[in-house]
Amino acid sequence: MKVHLVMRLFNRFHCIALCGAALASGAAPAAEPPPGANPVLRDRFTADPAPLVVGDTVYLYVGRDEAKGNDFFLMKEWLAYSSKDLRHWTAHGAFMKPTDFKWATGDAWAAQVVQRNGRFYFYATVQHNDTQPGKAIGVAVADNPLGPFKDARGSALITDATTPAPYGWNDIDPTVFIDDDGTAWLAWGNPVLYLAKLKANMTELDGPIEKIALPNYTEGPWLSKRKGLYYMTYASMAHQGLAEHLSYATAPSPRGPWTYQGVLTGTAKNSYTIHAGLIDDFKSQSYLVYHNGALTLPDGETGAGARRSVTMEYLYYDADGRMWPVTQTVAGISTPPKPPTGKVPALPDPGRSDPRVAVQQFAQGYPETWPGSPALASVARPFEQAPEPVGFHRDGGGASRMVQTFVPRDDIALGRLSLYAGDGHGTDATHSLRLSLRDVEAGTELLGAGDGLAIAYRPQGAGLLSFDFSAHPPVVLKSGRRYALALQGEKDALTINLRASRSDVYADGEASLDDRPLKDREGRPADFAFALYAR
């Protein structure tokens, strides 16, 4: 779940309650759906599913949605269900409330239970009290998968003070994975993905917190492992103004390097959020668990963005370990599985960059500072000062040109350019990207042959995207002259995002979209984060 990134989407998705009208007209009630049809849990609104396999039983831990009308999330407790066949579920009711953590005030947001040494550890998102404002992650422990769970620390495991960032909602959605060697990993966050080891006691961090930059990452990570390959499945695309998708990446280690594998499934019906849980090889079959907003309760109350329902689909892997894209269905797992054959299609070929520029990707995720010594930089601390993603697809109208002007204070023989950028679907045969550098006063293009350089871009997480001009004819930027640095692409295409500031951090220039000054949601001027290096 999120706060800032999805509030603007909240009123886009609504249901029409048909059941009550049908009953009032005398129509026969709809037939009871078969076991395994979606949504799989129908007794109340449930969200953020987290499955746990214990022997021949799957336990499913969810938050309960109680919001009315178009209200924001109202979640006061976590519920547990169990099943031996994933089609027939036993409801066990509420097993914990946020206020069972004495330091928390509410919000039963996304959580997960893992088992270790015969005990069960529950990692949960809650609202901390005023001593540590913002969302926090607590851990509770029990001797039984259904509880009773008790606060294992007496304090939060993760708070805003643990992860300083320009976001007040970043410490949410924990996922925990215990590796074959006994190492326990904790990952969490919106819109930054954090990763840390846990000590063997499962209640303390074991070492530093790392930031993992994954393309299009929003929230809701699920860390898993299958046949020696690690998977990070996560909610994506919300920062591009879309309802969430599910994307995933694979790696040889939880620390990476992570390879983006694309979108696993698209937006959920009647819900701007989506949240994944994976069940691998349970009785020889794998499953994707998520939520949508499609349920209508027997009393006629309809689902919505804050009244969600747990759903399930079959999940398949090819011989290389890539997951087949999942089609969301009403039938769910009520019908027999139909495994696909062959291999998952590869991601689109991004094409080739102009030979006069060397494109360097994935150099540094969430950069705290620019590496080396830039000759000119719009911001000093990219991660802190430029938190807002801006792309060709943008609320309020798309654009085909993103521009940042600047004025050097000294002559610069241009050697390299770095942008704080990332995300998007990248370039392909139908979606282009060009890098332009113009002398504003002379009206001349300094890169390429008049319209800039063609750039091939593979999706990357938020980080440094750099361009080396060693093979380009010399470009000297003169002190006191105004220049315009631009990325040109297809209007409304999800190609790439630049990171922008929340205030006018670079007084000598300004950012714009198709000649419209770039401003934040409060109308304040903004700048893109970039750095120039001399040869």
C-alpha cells in the first residue's frame, strides 16, 4: 500500500452494486461460485495476502478492509485463514491488532509470517505513535501459526529514523525470506526498496541497510527462491500515474545483481493497488496470490480501492526460471491447470545507441552524491534533493521533450553526462529516445547531426544513467552561455523517468515539459538532477 503515490488514483475506480438490485427485482440469486474461483476469500474484504506453507497446510495472513464509501484505507486487524487444497478455506478470525504493539496507534497494513526453529515470526506495517512519526515495522512471535502473537521487541524494528529519506511513508510492506544456509533477509519499502539481514533471533538487524534499485518499483515486495534463483516480485508503475502492476526481477543473490524480467500481471480489477504472495511447488503446483476489488458481499456492499479481496491464479515457470505472465481470471484455480509450453518471450530489444555516445546504465542506485568531481551539477545530493519521477507520461498531459537548462560558470570540455533517472519500459522498435544538447542563444544542436543522438535504453531502477562522449567530436560549453539538455521521446510513452526536485534547487536554469515549466503539485518550480563532467 502507499499514501502519496496513489492518493491521486483513489477516486478512479468504483463498483456498481448489482446484487441488491437483482434481488429487489425478483431475479434469482447468482449461483454459488465453485471452490477456487476468484475472489477465493468471500466472507469479508481482505487485502495484502501473505501465504505460509506448513507441512500440508497453507496459512494465509491478510489485512481486513473496513473503509466505507470512498474513504481511504481503514484497517484495524489482521485475519488468518488455512487450507489444505487452496480451494476450501477455514476462517480463523482476527489474530492480532496494530495496537497489540504498545508503541503503535493503528493501521493493519501489509505483513508476513515466517517460520524458524518451530516459532512463527510476524512482520507487520503499523502507524507508530508520536515518538517516531510515520509508518514503522514491528515483529511479533508465536509458538503456533495462528497465534497468539506477542510483540517480540517492545519497540519497532524499522522506523523513519532507521531509513532517512525524503519520503514519510517509506517503511511499509515487509517481506522476510530464510535462505538455505539459515540467513534471514528482510526487504521492505515504498518507493525505495530496502534490504537487510536479520540476526538468528529474527528480531534485530544484522548489518547495514541497503537500497536495491529495481525498475518501476513502487512497493509490496515478495522475496522468494526457487531452484537456486532468487525472485523479487513487487507492485510497480504507480509513480508513472498508473494503477499498480506486478513486476519481477531475478538474481543469483538477494543482494543482486538483479535482472529485470518485466511485468508479471497488469492492474487488478477495481483496485489501484496490487500485492503479491507466491506459493511455490505446493503439491507440485505454484500459485500467485494477490488482491483486487471485485468482491460483493452477501449484504450488497461492493468492493473498491480500499475494500479489496484476495484472489489466486496458477503460476508457471519456464526452463530458464522465468515466470509466465499471469492472466487474471474469475475462474481462478477452480479449473484444472494448463501449463504453457516453450519459453517466456524475451523483453523487447532496446535497439542500438548512436556510436558517438557510450550509454552506461545501472552504475549506482539511489545516489546519495555524484561520483567523482562534476564540473557542474544541478543538485548536490540527488537522492535527497530529487525524489520525484517525471516522464513522457504524466498526469495533466504527456510530453515528448523533457528539458533542463543550465549556465556554466566556467568553460567545460564535455566528457560525460550523468542523469538521476530510471524506470519505464525502455526503448524498442516503436519507442525512441534521443539525447539533445542545444546552445539556446545560437539555436544550434551540439550532439549528433542536428537532432541529437539516438539512445537505446533498457529499464533500470532509479539511479545513475550516464553518457560518455569520448567518441564524439569535442564539445566545449562556454562560461555564461545558456544551454538546454533534453531527452526527446514519444508523448505518453512509458519509456523513462527523470528525477526532479520539489523546489527550485538550481537557480541558473529551469526544467520544462514541451516548453511548459515543470512544477510540483503545489505549483513550485522544479529541476531535474544532472551532472556534467569535463574530459
